[in-house]
Amino acid sequence: MCKIWSLWGGLLLLMLCSVLPAGAAMQVEGTQTLRLPNAALDVAATLDGSKLFVLLKGGEVQILSPAGEFIEHFTVAPEAERLAISPEGDRLYVTAGQELRVVEVAVLQTLPVLNSPVKGPDGAPVTLTVFSDFQCPYCSRLVPFVDEILAKNPGKVRVVFKQFPLRMHNFALPAALASLAAREQGKFWPMHDLLFANSSQLSEEKIRALAKEAGLDLARFDKDRNAQKLRDEVLRDQELGQQAGVQGTPTVFLNGKLLRERSLPGVQALVDREVARAKR
């Protein structure tokens, strides 16, 4: 039974009731009341519902969890009136009078290098952390792109490779273990390149043939790739990726920020910005 509080409220409830299937009912429950430090002017949520952005009088924006728990806050413009958020959740659009301001919102992930393979100098101001799968065709296409970024930015960029083999790829995990076994002999990157160059042909025989082509000691290679410590390392990378929100491959982070840009000029602009920020 619908109770009409107002004309618009009544129309809304009638519309909701009309689309409910026979035998179904709506249940509305209050969950939590949060006391804000100032009057709320506008609210926007990310497309996945993971974050709520609340614009307060005076230009403060509070980021809350779906349950209303405080996450972070920052100030945009004191005269801000309304806000909206991009579907990806990385840009806020704030209106203040006749002005529209675009505010970038980046979540910085903590992605420790540990003993993951690294290409580039340790002191580079820009770190590209790549979560990848050796049997993923999109990951193989990323390799020359990343190499070009490195070549264009000597001394400024380093790449950290993280293992993220997907279950849908039968030889992704064996290839990941093979690459780490090659690392134990100081030849991760040659094996990395060979595995990706042959990503569509991987098999047990092919992986071992590539190890031989890379010049590995095959007896040691076989021993190392079956070691539990390497399996634990792959699992650790996967858990780290899941914590950072990795859902597929390749996923790249630039200085801890999820990289959505995929064009060379676009990534170069981001690299230049991070280098300039490091100098400041």
C-alpha cells in the first residue's frame, strides 16, 4: 500500500509500485546517519558505488564509503555549488557560478617492488608497475609500447613487472613460474620477451624450448620453477593486484595511480608531469 506524501513523491512511488512483479514488495531501511561539518550542497557517487562524494558549503568535498564512513577530504573552490563525477571516478566536475572546474581525483596505491623484476634505474622519478599475464594477447601488445616509453625517457622511468596469471589461460601460471626461474639465473627480461613473442603458442614443450633459447641451465630451470617460493611470489603479486583493484590484464599503475591513458603522447604527458612534480 502506497502512502502519498506529496505530488512528486506520490508519482514516484506509484511508478515504483507499477514495475514491481506480482508478489514482490519493497523494503526500505535506514542504515547510518553521519553528521557533516557543514551543510551539504550536492552528492555524487562513482559508477560502481564504491565512493560517495559530498560537496559541502564552503567548497570542501568529503569522500565517503557506501556505508557513510569517512575516507578522505579536500577543498575545491569556496564558491562551489554543484558537482558531478566521471564514470571512472577519476574526475570531478564542479560548478561555481559561470565556471566549470575539472578536478582530477587519483587513488594512490602502495605497490612495493620487493624482489619483482625491474627495468630502469632505481632512482627514476616515474615507476610503471605492470600487472601482466604471459598468455594474454593484450599484454603482449603492451610490451613494445612500454619499451618505447623507456627509450624516450632514459633515467626517468622504470618498469616493475608483477605476475597476474589469469585462470582462463592454461599456461599463464607455468609461464609466470618460468619467467621467475629465469630471473634466478639473471635472465628474466630475455625470457619475458620470448614468452610474450610466443604467447599464442605456449605449452610445456614450448616453454622449455624458450628457456633453452634464452641460454638457461635447464636442470636448474626445472628445479627453480617447481619451487614453492616462486609459487608464493606469484600468489603474493596476485593478492597485491587484487587489493589495488586489478581485475584484468594488463593493468598499469603510474606512480601508484591507475593508468587509463593508452596513447603514447598521453602517457608521455603524464610522465613529464610526474618528472616536473619530482623536481619541485
